Amino acid sequence: MERGTLQPVRLGYAEGDRVGYDPPRTPVVLVGCVTSVLMLVIAATARLPNYHTAPAFLVPIVWAAYLLRRKLYLHPFHYPLFCSAMLLHNLGAYGCYQRSYFGFSFDHYVHFWFGVVGTLALRRALGHSFGMVGPWQLALMTLLFVMGAGAIHEIMEYCSFLLLGEKGGMLKPSTSDFFDTQKDLSNNLLGALAGLIAWTVYRFLAEPKAIRVDEQRTIGSD
């Protein structure tokens, strides 16, 4: 190699690197098992009857995230966060959605936390899949995806009301806030922004060198 030739040097973790990613399985499996058991316990002790069958839908989602962990480049820490969001939602079995805590509706906490967790996991996945895209473009993509998912969830709530009525559906017009949908999406937005801020702080403080993957240096030989 000629003296003075510039060559790309890999300094470590690359967002676009798709080779060799295999998160540790044992802790993740343990989290999935504990979450599944807790969901069954909540279903068995639920005060609201429509939550008795919730594990039939929620447990497969928990394990689907586990099975897709490699394709999604799911960080081992993100999986417990995802499970915590699922369990938080499942606490609605005890009537929590009809209550407020510290001045805020329980529903607001759930939507905010899903926004945070979804943003952290999705930002990492998009960074791996579209490593050539700039940081602010990835942040915008993540924000739009999370808000789109939140909007789809609100549509699903409305469809469940149309199909099953207020008693069996997810939407409760007679007891919910008139601006429930707007508030839910607003909390999704706040959670997504909080997640992006947390991601940025982590990347620049905890991994200051890892984000400089293709830094150039002069390689010389005598």
C-alpha cells in the first residue's frame, strides 16, 4: 500500500452494520416468561371482564417481539421496556384507565410510555437498516413511524367500538374525555420526543467514539 493513502477505518459499532448481531437470549427469554405469567395472573384477577381474554392477544405480541429481535436489532434493554409498556397497558384490567394519578389520567401515562419505548426501539432499528441516512432524517422517520402507529391504534379503538359496542370495544364514549383521541396522540408525541432526546444524549455521552465509524486516517508504511 502506498504511503499517504486514505483508507476507511472501522472504530467499532456501526449503525448500518448488519453482520453478527445476536443479543443474549437467556435474560430476554426470562423477561418474556415473567411478562407472560404476569399477564395470565392479571387476566385471572381482572375486575373488568373484557381483560380475561387479553393474554390471547398480548402474549403472542410479547413473543413476536422476541422472535423478531434480530431483524429489528432489538437491544436487550429495549425488550424489558417493551414488556413493561405491555404490562402497564394490561393494568387497565383493574380499572386504571378510569382513574387519574398525580393529576394525570392513567391513559396519558400509557400513551407517553409507549411513545418512549417505541421510539427507542425503532430509532435503533432504522439506524441499522438505513445507516447511510443522516441523524436528523432518522429522527424524523422515527417520529413519523411512531405517530403513525399511534394513529392506527386510535382507529382500531374506534373500529372496536363500531363492531363490539361500548361494552366490548376499546372506546368508551360515555365515560371518556371528549378530546381523548387528541390527548392520546399528544402524549404519543411527547413520549416520542422524550425518546429521541434520550437516544441522542446516550449516543453522544455513552458512546462518543462509536458514532464515528468511517473516520479516515493516513496509513503509512516504511
